[in-house]
Amino acid sequence: MDPSAKILSLEQMDQWVASEKAAGRRIGFTCGSFDLLHAGHVQYLAAARDLCDRLIVAVNSDASVGRYKNPLRPIVPERERMYVVAGLAAVDAVTALEDDRPLSLLLRWTPDLYIKGGDYKADDLRSGEDVRAYGGKVEVIRPGLLTRRAALLVAARRAAQLLLGCIPLLVIAGTIEGFISPSALPLAVKLAVSFTSGVLLYGYLLLAGRERKRARYG
């Protein structure tokens, strides 16, 4: 099946949802940017599909990703992200999410399940109260695989620790062997400190982005 066939406009999704509900199928809804799709995404979408008969995935538009993550994201354009998500067997229908939050779509289609993956708590999702009000249920799927963000944080921390530990030894060894002249030491130290600061800053920005997403999303 061509993944493009699963990508629906809001109006097409209205008809699709009505048809699936009329057939008595349990509808699940989830959303996200899915920028640089990784194993954690695939695992959570498969688990989400196990909870329902049909799974809708709303993929955040480029504009909304830039607002709730940072202006440099997404890396992959929205149409390509939607196509990749639609290519997964666990996903039955894909549409675009233009807003920062999914509440308008949840109220439009009133799915049986609102599903999110990550380290959220069900009560942290601001749309959860509205979902429960119309009789729906909120489910949170814990990550079973290392996510890309977590992997980058681990790598950044290890790189910083390794570099900080090696700098004194490299400087001493280089000076003894004559590779680094005394006059070049200040420059070498500055470069090492700049690199380490960059690694640590990158890790901080990842964490800050995570907290901003937690505060705004749901």
C-alpha cells in the first residue's frame, strides 16, 4: 500500500473516523513531530496500535514544531515526516497538526483513546481532562528503548567527561615531547575549554527543549 493513501486532510479524516466508528472500531489518537524517526518512535506507535483497532497519528506541521521545540527544527519537512509515519504498519491514518496542542482535533473526532509516548504522566497532559469529559481515555506509553534525545544527552555527557579528563594529560605529554610549545599552551587550553563548553551547552539546550515541550504540550 502506498503510504500516501494514509495521509488525509481534516475533511477526509472526518469521513474516515465516522466510517470506522460506524463499524464499531475503537479509535486511538496520538501526535508528535516525528522528526528523525527512531526506534523509540516505532516501538511506541506499535504499542499504541495494540491498544486500539485503528490508530490516527497527527504530525506537527513545520510551523508548530518551530514554536514548541526551537526555530531550527524540524530537520525533515512535514510532508516527508508524514510519509514516513504513514509507512509504518502500526499507523492507519495520518494528518497534519497545525496547532501546538492537539485539543482541537481531539474534540473534532473524539477518539476512544488519547495516547502519548514518553515520560509524561496522564495528568500532565492538559488535553486529558477534555478527553475524559467526553468519555475517552488517556494512555501514556513508557519508552522501552533509548530515545534519540536520551542518546544524545548520554553521548554529550560522556564526551565532556572524557575531554575534561584527557586535557591535563595531553597538555603535559605534549609539552614534554615538544609538540606543544609553552607559548601555544594558552591557545590549546582555550580551544579545549571552548569545545567542552559547546558540548555542555548542547546538552543544556536539549534538556531545556524537553522541559519547554513538557510545559506547552498535551
